[in-house]
Amino acid sequence: MHRMTPSGTALRRTLGVRDAVVVGLGSMVGAGVFSALEPAARAAGSGLLPGLALAAVVAYCNAMSSARLAARYPASGGTYVYGRERLGPFWGYLAGWAFVVGKTASCAAMALTVGAYVWPGQAHAVAVAAVVALTAVNYGGIQKSAWLTRLIVAVVLAVLAAVVVVCLASGRADAGRLGIGLSSGAGGVLQAAGLLFFAFAGYARIATLGEEVRDPARTIPRAIPLALGITLVVYACVAVAVLAVLGTDRLGHATAPLADAVRAAGVPELVPVVRAGAAVAALGSLLALILGVSRTTLAMARDGHLPGTLAAVHPRSRVPHRAELAVGAVVAVVAATVDVRGAIGFSSFGVLAYYAVANASAWTLSPAPSARATPVLGLLGCATLAFALPAVSVVAGAGVLAVGVAAYGVRRWARRRHTE
């Protein structure tokens, strides 16, 4: 049964379709396109584009499941809420745990990406400053966050368009370098798809902000596929352009693929612009990540899985201010002390586990076979991509999930003892 949110802790519904699409774009058309192509090309070789297509198919299934669930349960928390309502408290908790832990690591990774591009010698200091600044923006209200995200998305799309035009218009582009195939085998394509899924995962932010969307039953099902479709077109254009200039071998060993591509295209003066675009993209991803993690933290605090003080909502700005401050503080500490820029695989494992719960939840919405086909395909896709990731990512991700399960069991045991 759907739980009502107490009126004093409800968030303010201010986001329309356009704002929701922009939030999704800010999450997806962000640092992922600057960072995920290189490890994916190294894994898949000439199977990079099939890997991108496979990641997009799994993301589409997840998006459709999330959209149906968000229309039914328009509350903050995303799959944490859906799993709790459709499958039971444990599955909701597991989804929330996977999301909060995995995305907290992603937040720190994006913050360090900003630092690496803005001031490489002081990357950690810049990362902390970025976290503090964006936490302050989010604290001021969802509309301020949406306005800044619009600006970031516009800048990033302009930079990516410039990269595509420069690469394809240069005399050094060669369609033969696309080499679409399976040279690294099906395993390589699956691993690339799992890594590229990291770059698509931001559409969840739209559902996670369900309590701040106007007319969610109409807005969210429209916004999620729109944002995903635009992102897929952008990523496909960028991947084709970069491959046409670099080829799979050079792309698989490029430290900054898009910058290397414009340099190889004969326009080295565009490299600083691409680097600036990568920093702005990382800021956009970080902004959206902090929004999503804080809203899931709010939902879990409401149910007692996290300290109840994190469920507070600011009386004026109507944002979960304590959850935002707590998330910002944790991310700042991690970004200041640990280098987690290699956490793409770890984050992907957690997010794929999160969406596996979303698809299982969507499967329960209707007994009709046609309605269940998409969540079944999404669930199988999530499981396949999760275990096709590099072994270190699978082991680390499974270990973190096991810690969460153990914590849940200890808390249940303590509550049972307390009531006896």
C-alpha cells in the first residue's frame, strides 16, 4: 500500500516536462561521454558501437519500467520506493543501499574529474570546492538547480557538437575505422555495454525527483524517454566521430579521447575548449548526482533505515536540506582523501543492481504478457551486464551489497529484540 508523505515534510512540485528532461540530460550528457568511451573501446575493440547499442537497449527497458513506476509512486526515492511498495521492505532497502553507496562514489569521481581538468596539481582541493559549491546551489531550492543544469547542458551540447563537426569534416576521418564487429568476442561487447551503461544511468534522476515534479503521472513518462532518446543520439554521433578519426586501437589507449580526437583531426586549438567542456560536464553530473543521492537518503531516513534527522525538509526552500548537507559532507571527505576516478565499473554494478529491482517491481504492475516483456528483458539485461563487468568491479560491488544486507539483518534483529 502506497504510503502518504506527511504534509510538513513534503517537497515542492515545481518541475515541468522541460525541466525534468534537462535534469536527465544533465545527468547523462555529462562526464560519462568524456570518460566511458576509452575503457569501453579497450574492452570491445571493433565491437564498441554494438556495445553502445546494447547499453541503450537495456537503458530503454529500465527507463520504461522506471517511468511506469514513477507515475504510480510519485515520491522521492526512486527505486527504493518502488521496491518497498511492490516487492517488500528488504528489496527497497537493497535498491536504496546500492544507489546511495554506488552514486556517492560516482559523486566523488565526478568531483575529482572537475579537479583534474581545472587544476591537475590541486585536483582534490578543487573537487572539494566543487562539492561545497554545488551543495550550496541544491540547498537553495530545486529551481536554482534546474536553472544551473540548463546552462551546463547547453554548454556541453555545444562542445560535443563542435567535436562531432570538426572530426567528421576533417580530411582525416575514415569510415573504415568504425570497424563494426565482434573482434573482442561477445564478452568484450557485454563488458563495454556494462561500462557504457554508466553514461546512460542518469535518467533515474527524473524518477528520483518524483516528489518535485508537477503532474508526475504525465510528466515523468514523457520526460524519461525524451531524455534517453536525445542522449542516445548525442552519444552515437560522438562515438562515430571519434572512432572515424582515432580508430578503436587509439581510442582504447587515449587518456582524453575527445581531446585526442580533435587534435588528430588537425584542430589542436579546440583542445582547451574540450577540456573546459569536460569540466563543465562533470559539474553537471555532480549536481544531478547530489540531487539524486540526497532524495534517496531522504526516503530511506523516512523509513528509519538512516537517521531520522535526515528526513527534515527546509520550511522555506522545501528541499531535504539535512540530507543534502550530509551527502555533500561525505562526498567532500571521500573526494579529499581517495582517488576514485576508476570507479566506473563499481558504480555501474551498483546502478545495475538498482535497476534490476526496478524491473522486478515493474513486472508486478500488470499480469499482461505484453506489459511484462519490457521489465523481463530489462532484468535479464541488468544481470548480464552486471556480471560481465571487470572482475574487480563485480567483487567490490557484491561485497558492498553484502555489507548492506548484513546491516539490514542486524537492524531487524535489534528491533525484534527490542519489541520482545
